Amino acid sequence: MVELFSQSPGFFIATAFLFALLLGSFLNVVIYRLPLMMQREWREQCAELQSTPAPDIPDAPFNLVLPRSACTACGAPILAWQNVPVVSYLLLHGRCAGCKQRISTRYPLIELLTALLAAACAWRFGFGWEALMAIGLSCVLVAISMIDYDHQLIPDSIVVPLLWVGLAMSLLHPMPADALFIPPTDSILGALAGYLSLWSVYQLFKLATGKEGMGYGDFKLLAALGAWLGLESVPIIILMSAVVGAIVGIGLIVLRGRDRQLPIPFGPYLAAAGWITMLLGVDTIKNTYLDILL
């Protein structure tokens, strides 16, 4: 199988696409359940500090495995054939098999997005450790982006391990291809620059306005991306995410009348900029930018 993947890039890309559809299905579970698990844990901790029973918290386990997936409207368990990524949504015409309540299109879209990102990584890096690590990073960034979009929250349980994995990967340098296996010094400096750059902006903004302009999860996410992609990637990611975030934010205010006081999650823009930087490479982005200017 290894030889087949190595000799047939198309087969490897197709396999990555199909496997990532399954990963996307699991990411839907993570995106929905992890914030609820965190809220439940916080409530239990508050009740423990107050020495009172935690109200309205059922005894049944609730994690990424249990209970089984069920319709959020009628509670009917989702059978195996109803949980095939994208295909089941099409066969069910986008509705629950029991109550016929419409299923959100975000579920198949997340599955398809994850598969497309994985296929792009397989195409860019070819069969090997780099492609596998890039696919893993892509999946984590999808989960972080959607959770931050829904809750303005980037869980430590996801972003902190991502940072440590990036630092640990640098210990494998040098490898035959080093796009994702950068030297340890570059990885450490990237993590430091990523965290301190946004932390400094946060402190200056808070000092000037008395308000918090972003969350600590954004600092940690940029630190993790810096650990994966190196020091030179940090200003590129900041610039791309800031420009896109500003354009989207202004567009929401002008076109949809969004309240300017409502927070706009920055994590998805950092994640998108980091993924693009990973795929294209720092040198390619810098050279393209210089070619446009000159």
C-alpha cells in the first residue's frame, strides 16, 4: 500500500479525500460537543466551589463518544447508514429520517471542506509524513475555526496540544523535505513571536480603550502556528488575517447592518491565513508579494 501511494499521487489524493470525509464527520461531533462539555465542567467546578449540588446536570456521561449521535429535534438515534458523510445527507434530502426536521447544511459542508483541505495537502506535499501532519493540522484548524465562530472561544484542550506538537516536530529536523519540519530555534522563536505579538496588541488596545480587543485563545493559536511554520510566517499570517478580517467585518456592518459592538471571532481568519501559509510556503508568498509591488 505504501508503494502504491508513493507511485500513484492521484490514488493518494483520492484516499486522503475519502478518509477526510470521515474525519469531517467526527469534527462535527467535536465542534458541537466540546463547548458543551466545557460548560458542563465549568458548572460542576462552580458548584464544587460553592459546596452546592450542580443543578440541571444529568448523571449520564457526555463526551465525544457517548451518548450516541441523535437528532437534535426529536432525539431519534442516528443509524450507521444515516451517518455516512455527505452521502447520507443527500439520501435523506437534508431531513431527519424520523421527524423530518431539516438538517443544517453546515454538517455536510464541514465534511466536504475537511476533505478538500486534506486533498490539497496530499497534492501539495505528496505521500509522506508532511502530508499526514498537514492533514492533521487542517482538521484541527477547522474545529478551532467553527468553535470560535459559534462561541467566540478557542479551547485550550485543542490549541495547547497543537502548540506542543509543533514544537516537538522541530526535533525531527532535518528530514528529506523540511517544509513542516523546521529547526527547533525557528519553531521556538515562531511560537514566542506569535504569542507576544498579539498579546502586545491586546495590551495596547486595552490601555487605550479600556476594552479587550481579542481573547487569549487567539494568542495561543498564533503561537501554535508560529511553532509549526516558523518565525517568518508570523507577520504573514497576521497581515493576511487582519486584512481579511477587516474586509469581512466591514462587509457585515455595511451589508447586513451588524452591530459594531458585537465581537467578531478572529480565530477563523488566523486559521485560514495559517493554512494558506502552510500550503503555499513562506518563500512563495513573499516572492509573490514582492513581484506585485515591484
